[in-house]
Amino acid sequence: MNSLFAKLSIALLVIVAFMGSVLFVVDRINTRLYYEELTQRLNAPIAMYITGQRELINNGTPDLDSLRELASHAMVINPTAEIYLLDTSGNILGHGLPPETVMRDRVDLAPLKALIGGSAPMPIRGDDPRSGSSRKVFSAFEVATDGQLEGYVYVVLGGKTYDVLSRDIGNSYVGKTSFFVTIAIVVATATIGLLVFGLLTRRLKKLSEEMRRVSDSGFDAIPEIELAAQGGDEIDQLARSFVTMSARIKDQLAQLKENDNLRRELVTNISHDLRTPLSAMQGYIETLIIKGKTLSEEERDKYLKIARRNTVRLGILIGDLFELSKLDSASVTPQLERFSIPELVQDIAQEFQLEAEKKRIKLSIDLDASSAYTIGDIGLIQRVLENLVRNAIRFTPDDGEVTLSISERPQSVAVAVSDTGPGIADKDIPRIFDRFYRSEQGEEARSDSSGLGLAIVKRILDLHESRITVVSKVDSGTRFEFELPLCDQAA
């Protein structure tokens, strides 16, 4: 009962049974209307013939004996006809029926006038004097003397005898045949409908089973569905959507697994990177506490400086983690403003000038454009340049060179940071923006790096819809470059 075919079948059977009942009732009503119209058309002249046989009203006096005689003759010919004589107001003056069977003493003349005048379509029904509420087809004609209207002859064409006969016929062969024919039509319609529904739902059932199979496999299984050509009906479109959706879900599940592995690796790296400076700090501080009185002043200063250096490293690591977490959570929205790229680059160069001089590194600026303006978050772009320059200085050996360059292009301005450091192997370039990645070159520089600087750079540039490129050669140096839109091109 829970299948679509069962629900459609029940709905179809209910609809067909209802429509069959309606069809049967409508057929009976239409048949009755047909025979009533046929009877009225065939017997319309009866009242005129009766009026022409005798003078039924003479100077306002009805001839009831003649009326009863004519009524008896008419009923021999047509047992369903009942004849009444009416005055000009519709009052019944006489009839040929037992008096106790007549329940009305007046008949509404409007239907009679409509029939005589031919102003209404047949069948036209009038009051039945032998019933308090029913109306029946009739024949009527005016009774006139010397052109003066005296009354009407009113002939009911479906009297009590007709009612008895119609009920008997309804229970006879004809009525039963009509009923069984209707039942046969209903059964045939239901059978054909069930076959059609079965054919239509078979494809849907097959698709449902395939969807269940793929779902139960954790979307590892490939859908085995024959897709129709472009277009198709709704089921074909549903199948095509399922194939596309299952492939997308499979990719998303694979991505989730990869993200889970990255998360585990991230937790491991964070634990290691936090534990290393903490262990060093703890060791030197405990040494100062235990042996503080026996250590020389020079040794105490040395241990304190080492502890302080690890504290700074720990602070940098925690700060980078916090910043990257905010960038990944989409809680940071760039505050766009118009600013000068050359001025920002010069400020960055001044900021790192002393640090570069300590390592005897030449920090130079190459400006191809002196007034290039862009729109972006100046604070975040400054963070990008700081991370790139800090990395370049960290990995560049003494007496090396770090260069900040700007070149203006038709619709953008390119900013680059290059160094003469050890470079990056080609196989490592795709991974340098991963969290906690460290180059195998420059072991001393690696110890001071959090491994998050380039990940932060890429995330900030992603927020600015900018892409960073890397060109590097082992033992020759590395160049990082990104572009920002020129001010008149920025949205």
C-alpha cells in the first residue's frame, strides 16, 4: 500500500467507480428525458382530438358525461393518459378518475400556455393532479365556443399506470442490462488504467531501486541507468538529475574524507608546533629555578633569551592560527577603500629595512608605476606583503637580495616579491600554501616559521578574488606575484 502504483491504483478505482455511478445516473436521467420528450411530441395532438370530438363546455357549463366517456375511450387506447377538464383559471372541472385519487383541485396554467404557444423546448412538465408535488409531461388544448375561451383539456401522459410500468421495467431485463453494461465499462476502464499505470510506474520503480542501491553503497556504486537523449520526459529528467547528484555527492564525500585527513594532520601539526616551544620554555625555566643560584649571569641571560624567543614564536603561532581561523570562518569581510600601491610597498620596505640589514640582505624596490591606485582592504593587503617579505628575508641567505616590484598592466597592477634564496622544488610548489608546510630548503629558517604565512596570504587574496602565482628555481630564488584591479577598473 506504500508504493506509488498501489496509491495510484486505489485512486483510479475510486475515480472510476465514482464516474461509473455518475454515468449510470446521468444515463437514466437522459433516458427518462428522452422518452418524456418523445412521448410528449407523439401525444401532443391528443388534447386537440378530444376537444374536437365533443363540445365539453357550453356557456360555462361542463359536459362531464361526455368527458368521462371520452376519457374511458382514450385510456383504452393509451392506459397512461389521464384527462382533465380545466376552466380558464386552471381549476379542475371534471375528470374520468376515481374522485379519491385526485389530490389537486387546480393546475398551474403557465406550462399549458407554453406548450400551446410553442414558446419552450420539450419536454415541458405540468402539475400532476394525482400527486401533491410531482410534475409530468402532458398534452393540452384550448376549449372555445364561438371564439370565446371556455377552458382547457389537460391530458397527463405519464399517470399512475406509467409510474408502475416504469418501475417494473427498471427491474426488468432492460434495467439490469443497463446496470451490467455500466459495470462492464467501469471494470474495463479500471483494468486498462491499471495496466497503463503499471507501465508508467515501472520505470519510476526501477529508478527508485537504483537510487536505493547507490545510496546503500554510500554512493561508491556508479548508477546503472540508461539516460535518454537530450530532453525526455520528467522521469528521464529525474534520472539525469540523480546521476549528476550522485556524482556530486561522491565528490563531496571524497572531499569530506580529505578534509578530515587534513583536519587530523592539522591537529597533529598544531600539537607538535605548540609542544616544541612550550617544552623548550619549560625546560629552560625549570633549569633557572633548579640551578639558578649556581648559574653564572651569562648563562642565566642565555637561558632567559632562549625562553623569550620560544615565547615570541609561540605568540606568533597562536596569532597566525587565530587569524587563519577567522579567515576560514568567513567572519572577515574586506573593507574596500581606494589606496596607492606604491606608497604601501614603500612602507613595507621601510618596515623590514632593519631586519634585512641585520642579515646583510639588500632590500630594494622596483616601481614601474609611481601612482597606481587600487581598491581593496589596505590592512589585509599589507598583511599579504608582510608575510611575503618576511618569508623572503627568512629564507634568503646573508648577502642576498629581496626585491619588491610593481608593474602596471591594462586593467590591473601586479605586485611581486622575489628573493635569491634556495628556491622551491617543482614538486613542492603545489603544496606551499598548505597549512604548516615548510620548505626543505633553509633548515635554520624553518625553525622560526609557523608554516601558516602563505596559507594566510592565499586566503586573503581569495577574498579579493585575486590569484597568486609562484615561479621558483632551486638555488636561484623564488618570485611570488599577485594582481589587483586598477582603481578605474575596480567595481
